[in-house]
Amino acid sequence: MRKKLLYLLLLLPYVGFAQAPSTTLLGTKTLYLPKQTKFTPVPSGYKAVYINFVGRHGARHLTKDIKLSYAYATVSKADSLNVLTAEGKTLKQFILNLGKEEENHVASISESGANELKGIAERMFTNQKNVFTSGEKVLVSTTKKGRTKESAEAFLAGLKTKSAPLSQNITFNYADDDHLRFYDFSKTYDEFKENGNWTTAYQKLAKAKKLNDIANRFAQKFFKPNYLAKLSQTDKINFVEDVYGFYTIINAVSAEIKAVGLTPKDLNFKAYYTPADLAALNTLGNAEDFLKKAPGLNNNGIQVRVAAPLLADFINTTDAYLKSKPVIADLRFAHAETIAPFAVLMGIHGAAEATSNVLTFEQVWKAENVIPFSANIQWIVYQNPTNGNYLVKFLLNEKEVAINGLGTKTFPYYSYAAVREHYVKKLKTLNLGLQDNPHEYLLKLK
């Protein structure tokens, strides 16, 4: 099974730091909006001193050349055999139009994505200005993927608009994949992605959403009967989902579409789906994310435990600040596959609840709330200079959040000592110590 891109919006221009809100949900491809703008006052005597941050890359282009896609290959072959319908020929042109827009942009963040990250950075500076006035260093970490480096650059551009001296105090840690692409190094997790028990749950949901019927109706629009008869059910499902993926990327690349002289009518993939089909495909894509990367059927499953190195890194870097203040902000840029399990491992309320009934998973987890484009988790650390105590506030997509199993009398502010004890105990149950080698942990993870 392949992960599919999920969008359900018409083309919308980017306005300020957020596009106009929509009642249509886009799952993991939702353009970013901050979830909160007014915050609980900081307890008396405390001030923000340090920020620990991890974020997903910004809104992006397709991750592979459109000519390498299943849909392009299928319509091209059918066209060469003269078995495309009139709608099939139009669809082929839409695909070619998208390829024109995507040329030289594949796997990169879009203008919308850069604006998302700049906005997050500007609000971070405004809300935690005290952190950035000390003149101390900032450490920026990324994965090996170019879009995370581009995201870091866009974020830093936002910070620099607020504080020029930061440009002289930034150091980089490129390709920190043990902490940020941990899922690449676990054979057990790879096996889970391919053949885990989530596949049975997904098939149950696919049957309930009548995916086969959707795929059959869809394919009939584009291929003449003699060719259609040669396509397997898997072929039809791959085709409907691939084209859906083209449609869902449109909202993220609106500026680039306009730049090459195209309009929405030149990329009207949406016209081929009914509203019910769009809703079903959206739910199925979100379910795959929920089951493979998030709480799924077991919020202590391999898909969550694989994120343990990142939790250990957050504790270690926070401890380092308290001890010697090497940097005043640790800024990491990664992927949806990083944020989703980390939110579960942290126990963030609303992002960490599993389900035994996949048919109702959306009651406990919503992709657009947890891992939209530019999704982020922040630990804001506050110090009381008088007594030397530290508090920490947790933000998910800039919203103050509660931590399951961890109490506080001053919500959303938690005692860092209690937070540290809570998470160290959790890591111990996962057989990972703070000083253990994260790469070796991932290689041995069962």
C-alpha cells in the first residue's frame, strides 16, 4: 500500500500567515494555521529562557517526477493504444500541465510552505522575545532531505526579520537522521509498515468506504471497455489514488501554478470525483497515517516506540541548557512521520489516543490537527531566577496542550523536574537510557 497525498480544497491564495479557513479537511496536506493566538499568562516570577522545537517541513511539491507516477504511465500507454476516452485525453493534459508546474520543483517546499514557516518563526519570536534577546547561539538540525533544509532556511528568515543578530549565532547539524528520521533505521518498523496488523484494520475501513466501487467508477471515465477489462482491481485503486494525489497537491502550489500561466481549470482533477468519493479517500488516507505513524491500534506499538531517540534528545538538550546553556533554542526540521509518533510518545492529549475500532478512529485523532504541513511541537522552558525552579509549557501547532498521565496545578505550565522524571521512566520501559546510542537502539528495536 502506498501513502497517498490528501487535499480537499480549491485553489486558494496565501494571505498573510494563513490562508482563508475552510470547512473541508485536507488531512496531512492541510496548509498550516496556528491553533491558538492568546496564551495563558506565565506564572509570577518566571520568564521564558529556552525553546526546544521540532517541526515538519512546510507545504511542498510532489515528492517524485510526475512522469514516474503510475497514473502518468497508465494514461500514456492507453493513449498510445488509442483506448483513452475523451475524458481520458483531458485528464492526460491535466497531468502534463501539473508536470509543467512541477518542473524543477519536485520534493521542494513551495512558496506557501516557506510562508508557513516564516510565520511560525515570527510568532515564536514575538511570543518568546525574552529568549532571543540574550545573544546566545541557536542550533538548527535537519534530516538528509532537502525540503527540511529549505524549511529551516525559511524559518530562520522569519526569525531574522525580527532579530538581525541571530544570523551570527546560528550553527547547523545537517542529516540528524537518528533523531529525526528514526523510522529509516528499524527493520522491525519496516516490517510493520508492510505487513503489520494495521493492514487488516485498513482493509476493513476500505471495504466500509467502498474503495473498490470508487476505483471502478473512476476508471470507467477514462478508458475504453476493452482496455478497462485488462486492468486489475489493484491497478484501478492505484490509479484513482494517484490522480487523487495530483489533485491534493494543488492547494500547496498555488503560487507556482500561477507563475507558469496555468489556472484552476487547467488542473481540474476535482471534477472527476464526487463529494462522497473525496470524503472517503480523505478518510482512508488519514487512517493509513493514523495506523502506521500515530496511536493506531496500540499507542505503545512499534510505530510509536521508534520515536524514543527523539524524546531522549529533547530531555538531553533541555538538561544541557539547564546545566551550561550551550544554546537558547534547539530547532529541528523533519517530517510528518517524525511528529506523529513523537506526539504519541509524549502523551499529548488529542494526539496520543489509540482505538480498537478503526471505523471511528476520527473521533480520537485528526490528521489536520496533528500533522498538517509545518506541524510542530514546542517545549518552552521558563525559569524563576529567585528560586532557580523551571517550568515547561508544551505546544502542538502553537496550541497549549495537556500531557496524559502527568499532573500540574498550574496548567499549561508543568514542573520540568516532574516532566523529566515522567519521560525518563517512560524511556526506561522502552529500554532506552539518556546516554544510550540511538542508532544502535533503532537497529535492535523489536
